Amino acid sequence: MANLELFDNYVAPRDLQREALVGWAKSVVLLALGVFFIYSITSGNLTNYINERFAWLSYVAAALFMLLGAANSIDLLRNKDAMRLDRSHAPITWTVIAVVTVPLVLGVFVPSRPLGSAAAQGSVSLTAASVTGATTFTTDPLKWNVLDWLRSFNSSDDINSFNGKEANVVGFVYREATFPDDQFMVARFTVSCCVADAGAIGLPVYAPNAADFPTDTWVSIKGTLKVDDFRGDEWPILQAVTIEKIEQPEHPYLYP
């Protein structure tokens, strides 16, 4: 019986070699994923993908991938001369390795950049997430961002009360085909968890020199609000006094 069991578990050298190659490929992929997460964290690219308050999950993922890759490599080195395979679980196949490698390849070869006009799906919303706290109404309005202003607009019973209010906002230039040459929207993306749930919001802007600022240019705008027609409704439009081109912020998204 012992001889029969040994025969049943015997694996030809060629099969052992194939299993070893798959095992090492697994280690390489795991370690590469760990390195990719570490690079994304240290380079600041992580905020192009997720809400910054969930960054700790990426630290955990980086550590786990590195540990799993190292443990698998050590196991392969210890058992490199073994003539039996562990059949207590299904073996890893090349198909599984390939599937796991896909997000790694995309992450490495597709440039990391924040969402812009092309991701706005043809329309930037004027509706913000519901107010969850009093911060919007207890801080200096000149410190409000696009999300703060839209929350304030959406919660007001009198939209005309914003006439003459001063605003100072940062965002990227967004245009629709129906906009006149002297108009664009200063837009931002809100992200609750990750870019999969991102939504584009914006504040209409009027500026005689609007055409000087190409779509997706990051700008800082100071001006006053004036309620006027926008998309067929009465809505506060920022009458720009100054528009300054700026570098993309370190954290390009707003977090509701």
C-alpha cells in the first residue's frame, strides 16, 4: 500500500519543472504588486485612484503582497528537490497568473493621472452631496471650494441671496458644446471611495478672456456671484475678476 501511495503521488521531473516555473511566476507577480503599491504610495499617485482616507488599505496591501511573495519564494527554495507535490489544494495555473497580472500591467503602462473633462461623461453636475455637517456654513466663504458652494446653493430656499457674494475657487476648466466663448465651468471630481464612484461637479464661470484657458487647465478664480440663466434655470454664475493658471493640486479630488 505504501508503494502504491508513493506511485500515486509521484510526479515526473518535467511536471516538477513546470510546477516550479508557475511557483516562481507567482512569487514574481506578488512581489511586483507589492513594489507597485509602494511606488504608488511614495510617488503620490495613490490619490489619483482612491479617497485619501482609505490610503491605509494600500499600506496593508503592499505589506501583504511582499510577505506572500517572500513566503512563496522561501517555500520554493526549501522544496526545490522534492519529488512530491502538495495536492491538498488546487494548483496555481498560468491562467490564474495571467489574470492577476492584468491590473499590474495596466497600472505600470497606463499613465497615472487624475480624472478630467473626458471622464465627465458629457455633463458636469450642479448637485452636490447632501450636507453632512455644519462646516460649509461656519467657515469663511472665501475658503469654500466648489463642493461647498454647491452644497450651499442646493440647501438654500432663495438662490438670489447669493448675488454679489465673493468666491475664490480652484478647479479645472470644463466646457460643453453649447457654452458661449466667454463661459466655462470650474470643475472638480468628488470621490467617496475610489474613482469608480467619482462624480464631476462644477460652478459656471463668466469671463471675457475665457478662451485663453484651454479645457482641463487648472485655474484659481476670484470673482463675485451673479444669478443668471444657465442650462435653462436661474443659477449663480461666477463673474471672474482674476483667473490664474496653477499646477494641479496635490489632492485633485474633493471628498464629500
